[in-house]
Amino acid sequence: MTEKRCALIIASYQYQDPDLRQLVAPAQDAEALARVLQDPAIGGFQVQTLQNERSYKVNQAIEAFFADRKPDDLLLLYYSGHGIKDEDGRLYFATTDTRRKMLRTTAIPTTLVNDVMRYSRSRRQVLLLDCCYSGAFAKGMIAKAGAGIGTKEHFKGRGRVVLTASDAIQYAFEEDKVIGEGSHSVFTRHLIQGLKTGEADLDDNGWVSLDELYDYVYDRVTGEAPQQTPGKWVFDLRGEILIARNPHWVVKPAELPPELQRAIESPFAGLREGAVSELERLLHSSDESLTLAARQALVHLTDDDSRRVSTTAVRALRTVTTPPTDKPPSALPTPVIQEQKEPPARRPTPAVTSQAQGQLRRLLSSVPAWVWAVVGVAAVGLLIILGNLAGWGATEEPTLTTPPTTAPTQEPTLTIEPALALGDTKTRSADDMVMVYVPGGTFQMGSSEGDSDAGDDEFPQHPVTLDGFWIDQTEVTNAQYRQCVEARECEAPTTCHWGEPTYGDASKDDHPAVCVDWNGAAAYCEWAGARLPTEAEWEYAARGEQGFIYPWGNEFDCSRGNFDDETEVDSYVVPGGEGCDGYVRTAPVGSFPTGKSWCNALDMAGNVWEWTANWYGDYPSGAQTDPTGPADGDSKVLRGGGWRYNWRDVRAAFRDGYVPDGRTYYIGFRCAGVAPGQ
């Protein structure tokens, strides 16, 4: 049975009765809490908000909210405003039309709230009260601090949890006026903070339970406002209530067994290949920290110097349909049915525990025999070598010590890897991006003095020598970037400083991700196991040793890329006329195969600008080897031009700078990586 998660937020802060003080915080509290609760990455609630509504409308909304529910539905009712007791001790919640002398017909009776909660089929109910309580007293009397409101008596029921900002009367009537200073907003502010930041996830398991939320809020509120003591009451609740996900939860990889780690780092390809099978077994572990550690090790081995090892690692990674995630599962687990007695108002915070240590201890006892056998042989061989070097037991003729018969006769083996070459490709496991290999070489970076289209920052032209490296064949797409967002390593590009993002538009999943600032691009590449290309790497991949003006050659051709050949920016229209490439703004990556560069990289002219790793600055005058640019600066280098730019700005040597936190709808990025052994 699929549960529903519904919340009704009621805030009253403007009152017609002059005896009721106008409030400020409830308006802000209600809006902020609604955003957090309905955020699918945090609460995932369906939220209804009522602010300053009349009593009859609020009463009807409360009754409708609890009606026609199922037992597993999670219902959360939040009220912020004045709580008032009458002469008989009955409690009411004030609405905008509440009259202090007519509470029964102009306020929300807690008896009504209790009744509709009791008769609801839901057995997972949460009541959050952030009230300034007032007492009804004889004229001239003031309630003393700490006078009880009796929350338990008013809201006792079944399958219910009540959290209050305070159970004390902090407002009182004097001369027919409300007096006193309440601190109601402290409670909700910390409640929102704990959910929004994930700090209330005290056991760091990716979920915020109601118990954890209360403990977090209790500590923060009493630390900031000692006179205010939050309260909690639990009534016949079955199972634990998980109120929200931790939006910033990250699985931390466990330490692999030392024997397995040594095999992974062994100089012998046979040992590393054997370690892959054990890592593949750990990929299916129930402990996510071990699964993540195994995955990271296998990803590392996909770039192993031995093609046999790297191929085996890639095959192992394909045995899992989805990579381990660093976020909680998308669906709430089924509540564990267990009777729970009413706990005390203050529960001590549980100690953070982990299953990883126990898992590792069990792994030590289940390490495959090949590990012990091969490690033992390696150790014996090392002792023999050291003994011979030191002259231990030396005779006139050195003797050959035969290794134990348990040693594999073919280990260690020496595998000769074929050299990487132009045209080689590989697929990055994290996001299925195809990368092309760029062989090392020397090229002239920048423009020659006679180039009339060149800008001043393209001089002086200077020789640059680079080692071989990998670079993404295309710009990173919206679909690929979404994987990083879902892994909680990237922020969704939902806003731009200039223009509108295409992220979230399903029809543009294969378009380049835009409105991503430099930090976001760098974070994505790191998550994918890569990095941003240096400015020199980018230009070399675009023009090569031949020094082409454009990736395909020295003559501009508007059909080889996505340029400004439309009328949106008239002054930039390129030769070829309107509609030459067929796209007004971004195009799907790889749409122009005839515009490929010498190393088969696509879209290096037009479509979107691309971030590089370098700070923007002047070129040096002398020769450079693997340059990384200035040590600091105000702007990061952009390359490639974009759909808004003309033939001059999409030249391979053209460069520009932009502030690292800038986000526009014509800036994207691609990643790069160092080749094995370099």
C-alpha cells in the first residue's frame, strides 16, 4: 500500500480583536515550512496552506484534511498563532476573526481537532503547535511563567505525536489586553533549519525521524531561549515516523580490508585482476558504504595500465544495474509494526552507529584463498630477494630458492599494453560520456600577429607542449547532469543570471547543460571521475598541431556548427544567412559531425561556451609545457563561442573570461582526464 504524505499549515497573525496582539513570524514561518515540506528532495508532502482565514473555513479544512484517509497515510497539521484558554480551562486556537469573549463560535476548539484526528483512519498523525498561549483570568491577573497548558490532556489519542514550542502560558490578559512577549518563531525556525540542512538527521542514515527532529529542535531552542521548553507526547504509535529525507546526506565509503587494498595496489596485473572479483562481490553488499568503496575501487581500475584488468573492472561494474546512490531511497520504507509506549517528553539522542565495522570484520574471515596464497608467495619472494641482496647465507655460487608449490605458475605476469593512439575512445562509467584520446604533441597557442580577427588577449602566440589526455567528445548534456543532481553532488540549474535554463525540459535532455557556473561544472567533472580541461588542452583538442582556425579547417562554414545565424541578435548574424544551422538557441550535442576536430571532438565551435580550468590572464611569451595558467584571478576562461556568436568568436583561438559564479543560457562545459601512466 502506497502511503500519502499530506500537510495542512495554518497560520494566524492578523486579528480583528484589538485584545489579540498582531504577530509577524507566523507568515514567514508558514511559507518557509511549506517550501521545505513540499520539496521532493526533503519532505515530499502535498501541502495546503491557510493564512489568516476565518474560523469556519479553517474548521472545515481541518475536518476535511483528516477525512477519507488510509491507515498508512502520514498527516501533518501545523498551527502557528495564539492559543487561548477560556474560564473553564478549554483550549482554542485563534483565527483572524476570533473574539476573545466568543471563543466557542469564532475560534478553533481543540476538542474539534482532537475529534477529527481520533475518527480519522490514519494512524500516523503529527501535530505541530507553535503557539503563544494565553490564559483567561480575572481582570488584572497575570499568569506566572511556566503555568501549564495541558497539551497531553487536550490531544491524547491513538497513532499520534504532538510537538509543541512550549507547554507553558507565556501570554496573559491584563486590563482586558494581551500582555507578554512570546518567542514562538524560535521553534519553527529551528524546525525548518533541521529539515532544510539535514542537521536533524542525528544518526546520519539519510532520514530525519520525528524523534530526531524533536531532539534537534529541543537542543537548539533551549540553548537559544532557555525560558522556552519544547514538549513531545507520543500516543500509541506503531512504528517510526520518518518526517523527511536528509537533502545533503552522503554515503561515506568504508575502508576495504587491508589484504584486498594491497592487491588493488599491487604492481602485478594478476593480483589486481583477482581483486576485481572480490570487489564485484562487494558491489552487492547490503552495506552501502562497502558498496560505494568497491565501486570507487573498480572505477579506478577501469583506467588500469593492464587492459585485462581494466576490461574485467568494466565488466564487473556492468553487473549492477544502477550505481550506489548517496541519497535515501525514493520511497519511504513500510513502517515497522511494533507497540510503543508513551515515552518521556525528552528522549536522549541515540548514539550514531554503523554496520560497516561489523561487515569488515566478517569480510576478513571470508577473504578468498587466492588473496592469502598470492600475498604469501609475494612475501616469501620479497624475503628471498632481500636475503640475497644482504648476503644472507651467501656461498660461492648463489642458490635458487624454489617457491612453494601453491604459488600460481603464471603469476606474476607482465602484460604489454598497446599504446594509445589518435581515434581511441572510451566510455566513462559515471555518466556514459564518450571520451576521445588526444595524443601528446606541440602546437602554437594563440594567434599570429597578422590575424586581423584576433583579439589582444590571443597574443603572443607561443609554443605549448602537452602530454596525451582524454577529453569529452561532446558537451555534458542535461540528462547526464541530472545524474549528478540525483547523486546529490550537483545543484539543479533552475535559475540563470541571464536567460532561462533548459534543465528540466524533457525535450532537451540531449542539449548541453547550461546555467551551470564554474564551480558547478568542476563539481560535475569531479563526480564523474574527471576534471575540467585546461585552456591549453581545450585549444589543442580544437585545432591540433596544424593550428587550424576552426576545428574542421581554416574556412568558416555555417553548416558545421550552431552559430548565430538567426535574427535573435541581429548584429551577430553570421555569413550564410538565417536558418543555416536550423537552431535558434542550443542544439542537441553532436548534431554537426562535419564540424569535428582533428581528434574527433564535436561542438568545439558554437552551441555553447565552455568553462575551462584556467583563470583568465595574459599569455606568457615563452614556450610552455602542460601550462595551467595564472595562479589566481577574477574570471575563468571560456572557449568555443556559442549559439549567440559569429564566425570571429567561434575561432579555436578565441578566448573570453567570465566570473566563476556566473550562470547564463549560453555557457556549458565538457570534462577531460589524464591518460593512464601520465
